[in-house]
Amino acid sequence: MCELYAQEPQTSYDSTKRSIRIQGVVTSISLENKIWQILERIAADEKVTVPEFISTLYQEVIERHGSVKNLASMLRVTCLTYALNSKPLC
């Protein structure tokens, strides 16, 4: 059972920090490489760059909920939601 998960390369869960501009402010986000890969796929599906996608999503969450309490967690949940509700990532 665990072979599917154990065979994942360690680089997938290594973290990478990227800086993006959200509402005119440069923000650093540290996420696992696999999460960045999924964000790249989501952005490509939306025909935007990853920073554009994150900035748009951030603004939409602000409009709906008034704030974003934890940006990195929001992005991880976004990727989980995408993975669970779309075609296979393979």
C-alpha cells in the first residue's frame, strides 16, 4: 500500500521559496515542490502564470472571507481540491 507514496522522489517534498507580488506587495511563499507543480498545472489550465493565479485567488478569497489567514495552507488546500476534483495528475 505505501509503495505508491514511498516511491515519490524526495525532491517532491523538498521546499522551494518563491517571491510573488500580491496587491503590490512582494511576498515570499515556501511550498513543497509537488505543490508548485500542481500550481503550475492549475495556472496553465487557467492560461495565466502562477503568480497571476495566486494573486487572483488571493483577491477572490479576500472578497469572500475578508482575509487570508495562512496563504501557504490556502494554496496547499487549493491543490488538494484540484487534485481531488479533476483529471489525474499523471
